[in-house]
Amino acid sequence: MGGRAVGRRALSIVATVAAVVTATAVGRAGALPPDTVPLRLIAFGDLHGNLLPPQDSRGEVVRSDGQSVAAGGAAYLAAYVRQLRGQADDSVLYAVGDSWGASPIESAMFHDEPTIEFLGDLDVTAAALGNHEFDNGFAELQRLRDGGCHPEDGCRFTESYEGAKFPFLGANVTNTDGSPAALPFDISYVEGIPVGAIGSCPATPPNTFAATQSRT
């Protein structure tokens, strides 16, 4: 991990899929060049709606004293993100693909609405689309983004579903006529400085969905 600072020009970040939570270290203010602002970038991927810790050794980590302890799931992820954010004055948080889809029952039973709610509670800055976000088709992806009850099952998780509190990014996701089907980028402001993130989705076979994805 290295230090990352934002100058007084826009910083463009390409969001790529990562299997673990990562974060840049924030340099000490005295070591920064003039007219810069330290910024912590935090990213995680492949959550796949795993809101509960895994029930086998995959959900364990080994501490420095050699003891295995449970890890994984929404509570552990939220605690780690809170810790990372607490170490910096300014931070941005990106979900970088496969946040839902191929989900266990605690998310899949409710059409992944609990995972969307959890990401909103985490105050995710933006979420890049992975291939699994399209598991149930483009219309369902739009519903999860914009809100509304499931067309067949209604609202199971809450009385109403308001949609995502964060943008979905897919610079290479297009409709069949070639027009954009998702936002290509997001711009946030950190102490008045624009910070840009570009989301790029892994390619899938053409014509699988109402929106097709082209290789970059």
C-alpha cells in the first residue's frame, strides 16, 4: 500500500474487480506537496450477497497469536470499512463488481434487496457492475437500481423498495442500439476536488440481456 494524495486537478480511478477489501495508506500531512489533500481509497469486490459469515473454514482468519476467528459477512465488512475510514480525514468507498448475484439465501430470497440496502448503509460511493449483477437480466438490474417491488413476488424484504442510494457504473454496458445502458463514471468531491471513478464490466456473450456488454 502506498500513499495517495489528490492534487487540485481531477483524479481518474479505473475500478477493477478485487477479491478482498483494499485501501491506500494516507500519507502524513507534513510529507505532502503543497496544495494537495490526502485521500484514502477503499474498494471491495465479490461480496456476492454474503451478508452472513460463511459457516466453514472459508470464513476464518488466523490472528497473529495463531488463533482462528470467524470473519466475513456484512458485520465484519462494515467494521473493517469503519476502521479504515476512521484512520483518514477523507475517504471514498467503491464496490468493484459481483456485489450480488450467485447469492446465498439471506440475500437471494429477497431478490438481493438486502445487499443493496447494506451497501447503501455502508455509504458506498459507487458500485461497478460485474457479470453477476446481470444474473437475473437487465430489467431486474434496473429495478434494483431505481426501486419498485419485484414484478412477480412483490416486496418481500420491506413494504416498499426505494432502490439504490448509490450509482451503478458500467462504461462498456450498452443497449442493443449502442446507447449507454449504465452510467460510465461517477464524480465525487473531496474538499472541493473532483474525484472520478470509471466502472468497467467484464464481457459476456452478446445478446444475453437487453443490454449487451462490449469488451474493452
